[in-house]
Amino acid sequence: MRTRLITSLPLLALAVSAMGALSAPVKTAGGVSGTITFTGTPPRMRPIDMSKEPSCASQHPTPVMTETVMAGAGNTVQNVVVYISAGDQAGAAAAQPVRYDQKGCQYVPHVLVMQVGQPLEIYNNDQTSHNIHPLATINPEWNKSQPPGTPPIKATYAKPEFITVKCNVHPWMHGYFAVLATSHYAISGNDGKFSLAGLAPGKYTITAWHEKFGTQSQEVTVSASGTVTANFVFKALPY
Ligand SMILES: [Cu+2]
């Protein structure tokens, strides 16, 4: 175990630096970029027991871990939705559907971002039935069964909302829909980095949402070119 850890470290460093290069700010347009970190001790992620669903358990050679807080090196945190919450110009919703997969009795991605009115398509890739149940409180709440091999479930949400998603068959399945009024959003990678590009000059409120750490906002002023830095530091409470 120790040997594996040591030999995988250089690879990890390479992967992290490559991700950083990919998310480098675009020089020709205004934008906001930053890093999401936390202070304190994060909750420990736990292995999920899928033995009640052998068709899913057999897809995972090693136990799947819960994804509530996916911390990276240097207390960075993944799956933070960063978006413009005030100051954005109104625009039409993207026509391109967003895709949510049920695969190996997990939701992929764990957090799915979509715009208000954007088509959502939910796929069952498994050999078992799921019953997806997004626990909306602002938008209408529904749940739908989806046996193996059936077409995708199609839906849209009319109002902005962060919606917890669960499966009524498999209690460990857990995810989120982030329904946003803006087309300017990003989701942090494991290096905690995000980048919002192509912003017109002006003042904006940038909000960062995390399923466990909550929400933070800050004001930024974007110039005609160049990227403003906006870092967010969450506090992990004792669990
Ligand atoms: Cu399920």
C-alpha cells in the first residue's frame, strides 16, 4: 500500500498541473477565475455497500466512496458550483440537453448544472430499475421509475433551485441538480479551480455553492480584458 502511494504521487502531480494548464484564464476576454479551498477537518467519505444490488456491486472492483466532500491536495474542494448570481445579462437557455447518468448505481456526474429551461435527459445504464426522485421544493417535485433499457426520462426546470436527487430503490444513490438562471457557471475540479470566461465588462456577484459547506458570494468588477481572481474559502465544521 505504501509503495503504491509513493509511486502514484508523481502521476497525481502531473494530472493536477495538467488540469491547471487547461483552466488557465483566457487572455482576450474578461473573466473570473479562482480556487476553492476549505479550512478545518472535512468529513470522512465512507465506502458504500451495494451488496443488495449485485448487478451494480459487480461493476466496482473497489468500493465506491460517498462524494459529499471531495477534497484535493492543499484542502481544495471539487464539485463547487460557481456562477453569476447578479449582474448577468438575461439570455436564452441553452438548447443542448444536459445528461445525467445512472451507472453502477451511482449518479454521474454527482452534481449536474443546468440552466432554467434547458432540456435534461436522464439515462439508466444499469441492469436494474431505478426510481429517480429529485426533491424539488421551488419547482414541481416528481419521481419516475426507469427499468433497464427504457428511453431517457426528459425534464426541464422552470425556476432556479439546488435540488437534492435520490433514488427510491437504492438509498445510497445521492446527487444534485443545480438549476441556474445564468449561462455563466463552472464547477470546480479536484484542484479546486474554476474559470468563468467571456464576461462583458461590469460588476457581478459571484456565488459558490457546495452541498455540505453551503453558499458564499462576493462582488467582482470585470474589465474589458483580463481575468479577475475570486477565491473562496469554506469552513468545514466539526462532524
Ligand atoms: Cu437506483
